[in-house]
Amino acid sequence: MRKKFLSTIAFAGAAALTMAGCSSDGEAETPDDAATGGTETEETSDMLTVGFAQTGAESGWRSANTESMQEAFSEENGFELVFNAADNDPAAQISAVRNFINQGVDAIVIAPVVEDGWDDVLQEAQDAGIPVILEDRTVTASPDLYAAWVGLDFKAEGVKAGEWAVEEFGDEPTNMVVLEGTTGSAPANDRAEGFNEAIEGSSIETIDSQTGDFTRDGGRSVMEGYISNYGVDGIDLVYAHNDDMGLGAIEAIEAAGAVPGEDIKIVTIDAVKDGMQALVDGKINFIVECNPMLGEKAAELVRAAVNGDDLEPVNYVEDQSFTQEQAAEVIDSRAY
Ligand code: GZL
């Protein structure tokens, strides 16, 4: 909430007023009158209190995104950040947003775990006059219920990953297993859609597809199940919706005595440090980047929304992709 700071003189005036009761003419003076003869002495600071409902801490990408948000919404930048990480639990995240509304924050930023279920609480925020900015993932609720969104084109990321797979495997019959992101999340839905569009008509067959919830442990345990069901020789390609699940798959493939990146090829999305290192080491074959540095744009959108300025409702951030050779060239100079 916007803080109003009484200057020392005004405060002293108020103290004097309290002790003296009313002025000689019986009229109660305001602190201002007592201190400055009636001119405004309050300074309204630009400090904004912002509630940030983060998905959790499920992946290296999420850690980089949280860092970017905390740097952008710092005190020196004029923000008081109230941070909540929902541990990938949609109900807990909605409850955190309701708490922000009850606290009367100036604005709310949400990285929604899943797409559905947001209509009611977004309406409540709007009724309370609190602008909402979405960062990272999107929701199915009406765009009228939030001021703007900043993030990445998840479907395009899936298309880019699928196009690499078609190029890599050509017409060779290819058995692929998929490690899906969090069920119901926009990146899981859109990355699947984009990839499947890209491989349409190719010789790549999806023999299994399960969620690893965007975590390394999840990727490893689902991949262990795939290996026990299909054998290492029955799997040619892993499409992981993020690096962390791909890194978990590498652990399972190596534990089965096979060579990731050779016996079983792996394509992932994010391009976080550990994923890029595995790409340089030849254990992952291709990575499509998903830039987590969204804090600066999110802070710009919050200020514009609070000030009632016009703002773009949809804001895409650029990303790129990397082969093993390209990763080796850039890995030491990347911010995350
Ligand atoms: C994508 C983001 C996804 C990342 C995962 O913008 O929502 O969530 O790809 C993260 O690593 O867990």
C-alpha cells in the first residue's frame, strides 16, 4: 500500500496538537496547520507493495525466474515485495493471492501453476481495485481480468524442438517417449501441441507420454519406468518439456548402463546452466531456450498498471535454441 510519510515537523505538530487539544478559536487543527500553516507536508512515496505468487521452486528455470523477479522488485527500485512460493500447488497459490487481496497490496503478480481455476480470484482482485500482472505462464480466464502478461511462446518452443527431431531422425522409424511438464500448465499443454504439429507425418512415434512435473526427480522416475517397460533399445528419443526432467532422464539412462545423447537422444526446453552443461557434454542433443529473466518487464508493467498508464496486454520475451556446438560457444557468458 502506498506509504504516506508525515515529515518530522508535521509529526511534532500533531504531538503538540494532541497535547494542546484545540486551538484558541476552538477549531481542531490538523497536524499540517500546526506544523506549516496549512500546506501539505506529507510526502507520498513511490514505494509499491506487490504480492508475488510464484509457482514454487520446482526447477533451475524457476530459481532463475525468482531471482529475476526479486532483483526487479527490490526496495531500491521502489517496491516492497511480498513473496509466496506455492510448491506447485494450485489451491495454495490461489489462497496466497486471496491473502494479498486481504492485505490490500498495491498490485499482484502471478506465475500461475495451471491455466484453469483463476476466474473467481482474479475477479475478486479486480473488485478490490488491485491490478494483476501475469508473468511466465498464462491462464484460460478472460484477459479482462488481468492487466497484462509477460512470458514466452511455449507453442513455438515445442515447434522448434519438434522440427529439430524431424531433421535429426529424417524418415528413420523413431520410438519417442515424452516427459511432460506439470499437468494442466500452459507450457506443458502448448509445448506438446507445438511439438506434435511439427512431427506430424514424420516417422517419429510417441510410444509413451507422462508428467514428470517439471522436476529432476520426476523426470528420473518416469524415465526409469519407460526403460523397464520398453528397454533402452526400445527408446530412440526423449522429448522433455524442461531441462530438469531431461537431466533426470540422463541419470536413469546412465543407471541402466546406456549412453545418453548417443544410445538415446534427448531434446529439452529451458537452456538453464545445468542443461547447457549436459548439452556441451553431449548428454543432451538440442535445447530450446525459455528465457526466465522476466522481472524487469513485469516491474515495468506493474508500475504502468498502478499509474493507470496504457500498457501492452501481451508481452513476449525473445528466446533462441542451441546445438551442442553453439552451447559450447556461449555457456560461460550466459546470465543463467
Ligand atoms: C516456462 C516455465 C516452466 C519451465 C520449467 O516458462 O513455466 O516451468 O520450462 C518451469 O523449467 O518449472
